[in-house]
Amino acid sequence: MHWLSIVLTVLMLFPPTPAAAQPGAGTPGGDPTPQAAAAPAQAGTASLLNIVVVEGEGAINNIRQRTAREPIVQVEDENHKPVAGAAVTFSLPSRGASGVFSNGSRTVTVLTDDQGRAVARGLQPNGVKGKMEIHVNASHNGQNSSTVITQTNVLEAAAAAGAAAGGISAKLLIGLIAIGGAAAAGGAIAATHGGGGGTGGGTGAGGTTTISPGAGTVGPPR
């Protein structure tokens, strides 16, 4: 019985620690232990980009004169405010109707200015006629946007409708054509009048009166 007394004494001095409650274990009422609160929602997504084509859409490029309308775009945020410092890449087709930029390449990247605008300078068409699609991609703070600008490469003879691409407006071209036509018509009229007055033996239209010798009368030609 001596050993039993020792065991009881130890239990009294060092009582056993109760087991910790397990997560999710049921309570006497049957309700589960509440779970930890859900993680906070992620931060809102960054602003989106919009590309607005300012110039270059539908332009006619003159192959013979190697002139073209430089594409200009404006990068805006979702509130339509200009985005400065956005990287804008202009890319021309690798085959068919295409061209090069001022750097001699079919691709050029520029940064937008304070107005959010980017210009692909020095565009020159190649010698292939047809539609040319300029792919535009803008990126800023991890956001991207893209669009396509369509132009047409034509020979000089077919470039009348797109003379503005070479620095001549369509109205001015029409005016020059009208002036040239009026000058040609005036020259023809002057030549006609000059030729009628220089010939002595021709008879004029409308019945020119003549004087018959010895008759003493004036009458129409017989």
C-alpha cells in the first residue's frame, strides 16, 4: 500500500492538464467553433487604357513621292484623361503594302507627351500598292491596349483622292484642275478668233454683205 500512497501524492502535486479544444469541435449545444475571418478582398484593379486615333486613319500614301500621313494617337485612362509617359509601339506589316519609319525599321516605340499623344514620325510607304494596317500597342503601369490604323499605298496617278497625304489638299487639287481647264478653253477661243481675222478669202458665218461692182446695190452673196 506504500506505492499507492506515493502515486496519490504525485497526482495531488501535479494534476493532469486538460486537453485543448480542437478547432471545429462541437460545443455542448451542437454549434461548431467559429472559423477564422476571411482574408480581406484584393485591391482594386489598375486603371484601363484607351487609344484614340488622332490622325492617320484612312490616309492615302503616295508611293512615287514616298510621302505618307504620320499616325498620331492619344492614350487615355478610363476617365478619358490623357496618360503621359505611356509606351506606344507602332508596327507595320512584314509583307505586302508596308513601309518604314524614320529609324529605318517597320517598328518604332515612343512615349506619350503631357497630352498623352504619340507620333510615329518619318513614315514612308514601300513600293507595294494596297491597304496597310498599322498595329498600335500602348502600355503603362502593367496595363495594355491596342488598336489598328488602316491606310492605303497608291501610285501617283491614283493619288488624286489622297493628295492631302503629300501636303496638297483635295480642294486645292480640284482648283488647280479647274484653272488648267479654263486656261485651255481660253487658248482655244483666242486661236479661233485669230485664225478668222487672218484669212482674206474666207467668207464669214451669218451671211457677210458684199458690194457688186457696177451694180450699185448691196445685197447678200449669190
